[in-house]
Amino acid sequence: MSTTTIRLSEDLKARIAAAAKQAGTTSHNFILEAIAEKADLAERRADFDATAEQRYARIVESGKTVPWDDMRGYLEDRIAGKAARRPAARKLAK
């Protein structure tokens, strides 16, 4: 495992120490968990963006989509436990 040095203001260092104590961990572990959470968030955001781009590319390629009102009604019926037919994709209006 490598070592990295970071410079913290005294105020931030005190805030980290207090938060770590409240969380029942060390400042070191608190910082490591914060960095891991931030990295995870960035990775999930990149995955979300990639999925959105892929879906948009399929819409552009096919020219088809499902109107939000139709999808919302379908989802509300499903949540309510009702039998619902999945709405069909159709060409975008030009």
C-alpha cells in the first residue's frame, strides 16, 4: 500500500477528528472511507452517463420512444399491483 500526503487546514482537520469520533472510527479511516465514497460516486456517475448516452443513441437510431405519460401510467399501474401492458415505442413526432 502506498502513502499519500495531503495538507489539511486546522479547521478541516478538527472537523474530521470530530466526525470520526462520532462515527466511532479513526480520522485516518474516516478519510479513507470519504475518498472511497467519492470515487464510487464518480464511477457510478460515469456509468449512469454512459447508459444514458447508449439509450439516447438507440432512440436516435430507431427514431422511436415511449411518451412519458404512457410510461408513467404503466409504472403507476405496476406499483399499484394492477395488470398493465407495457407501452409500445413509437416514432418521434417531427
